[in-house]
Amino acid sequence: MKVVIVGGVAGGASTAARLRRVDETAEIIMLEKGPYVSFANCGLPYHIGGVIQDRDQLMVVTPAVLREQLNIEARVNSEVLAINRQEKKVIVKDLVSGREYEESYDKLVLATGAVPIVPPLPGVDLPGVYVLHNIPEMDAIENCLTEKCPKRAVVVGGGFIGLEIAENLTEKGLQVSVVEMLNQVMAPVDFELAAMVHHHLAFHKVGLVLGDGLKSIEKADGDDNLLVNLASGKSLPADMVVLAIGVRPETSLAKAAGLELGVRGTIATNDQMQTSDPDIYAVGDDAQLTHNILNQPTFLALAGPASREGRTAADAIAGRNTKFPGVQGTSVVKVFDLTVASTGLNQRQLEQAGLPFESVIIHANSHASYYPGATPMRLKMVF
């Protein structure tokens, strides 16, 4: 059996590794568009901030290791241009040589992931405006910090990546402002908890503009600096801008191949990560999942579920009856000295779903106060 996996990182690499463990004879080929087959997305902001000093620590696995240890052929800089479902082939372009060729498959796994949302607004393509989603984008931000020595940064978006990059740019000595369209940062938690994060950001001298959105970015007069214009009419000067608005599933390949799409443009899958084509599977940020509290389809771009989806797909391809149990949206992020975590549904989501609930907020120590090192913790339970 020949299995071709399109994409690496968490979903694709987990599929390949698990498949080798359950099938010693399968021919496994990974095709990764970028120059790195698997890396730690969550660590990118912390390398920029100097917390993770060794860049190589971000490389989870290399093509050489995959070949030597697992007999998996991983080809980087290899973009899949199209899927021929009738002939069970993919058209691949070697981005280094420019050569195009066909690769056949018995089973195909799509792990094409997600891409950063860049709104179609004036100035988002100016020099000095960045996104942070992969190693080359991290390198670009690092080069800016080294070569241009910026003093002021504006981060658009108050989610995971936005707050992490804001923290790390602050630690590098920049004056940072975060712009968030909602009335709070960290949408997975309710406002009572987000308010603590707001105070903590202010304590660390991070500017916070809530309830306001990006309108445009323009060059400031007379120099290379930028001006970030907001919907309210307010403008923020900046030497660099990081767009951390969110991500959307990258499913153009699946759409062109005629696969059924699901919620928010994801690829529709069953509980074995199988698509509408029985010989094609989808895992990771491009795949539709089921929320196991609401029992509704959802989109969740997190590495943990992606890895588990990959293992589920590998088992299914090998003939095992493993089923993906769904997700409840567990996440955690560090914001300077705070840890912010959530799981399940928050109050806003329950209200939108029309589900009755009660809630309680408690203030407690992380462990018994008589034992050294206890820290205060605020917990909101919705039930």
C-alpha cells in the first residue's frame, strides 16, 4: 500500500509516524510545501523573544530522521498542485527546480493546515507588516528586529499568537500596543477572566485598544515608519506591525478536487477522518471536527487535536477501527506571569447555543497554602 501525505507539521507528521508503527510494509511519502517538514508552531514567538535561544529546538523532526528511523520519505519544497481522484494521482511541483511530476497513491491524506487571515485592507502588504505562522515568517520578524531595531510595534489581534508575540516583543524592549476588535482579549474565556489579563498587560506597559478594528496601514511621512489607522479614527505609529487576526483552513486543493466541504470551509470528515472520497483522509487545521459537547461540526486549529486526528487516520488506513472522539476546545497560553487556560464552552457560546447554565467563580491557591510556592488562581466553572 502506498500512502501519500500532503503537509507535515503536527497532523501530517503524526499520521506518517503512527502509520509506520502499525504497518511496517506501507510506502509512505510526505510532500511538504515549505522548507521544514515538522516544527513547533507554538514555540515561534518564544524564539523571537529569546526564551528558546536555539532555533534548531523548534525542529520537531527532519526528513533525514524520518528516513533513517521510520523509513518515511519526506520531500520538502514540494507543492501539490492538484489531485486526480479518478487516476489516484497528485501533481507535484518541486519548488527548487521547478519540475512538475505525478505521484500515485492508494490512500491520500490531506494535512494542508491553515493560513493566517490577512484582511483585504490598504497597506497590509507594506514592508514592516508581518504574520507569524511558520519558520520563514519567524525569520523575517527576527531580521527586522536585528537590522531595523524597531522601537514601537502594533499587534493586531488579541488571541493566542497576538498575546504571545506582544509579550515577547515587549521583553525585547519594544513599546507594544495590541488592537482587538472584541471588547476583550482571549475570546475562549469569559470577560471576568479576560479582565485580569487586561490589567496584567497594562502592568507590563502593553497598550491595549479594545473594541476597535484595523482600517488601513500607511507609510508615515518622511521615513520608513508606519501608521496604523483604526476604524474609530484613531491612529497608532509603529515601526513594525504583526497581524495576528486568526487563521482559516487551507482547503483550496480539496475544493478543486470536488471533495465535500464543511463548516467554515473545512474538509468534511467522518469519525475516522475520512473525506467524501473513501481513499482520501483529512487531518489537522483543514479538517472538520465534531464538538463533543454541542455535537455539532466545528473548526479548531490546535496542534493537540491535529496529532490525535493523524493517529486516527493512520489506524483507519491500516484497517483498525479507531474513531476520533471529537473535541471540546482545550487551550492554554502564557501571558507574562499569568497562565490562561480554558476547556469546554464559555458563557457566550452557551448563550448562543440556547443551553441553560449556572456559573461560579472561585478564588483559590494553586495548592495548599501551607506548602511553599502556592500562587493565587481564579477559576470560573460553567455548568
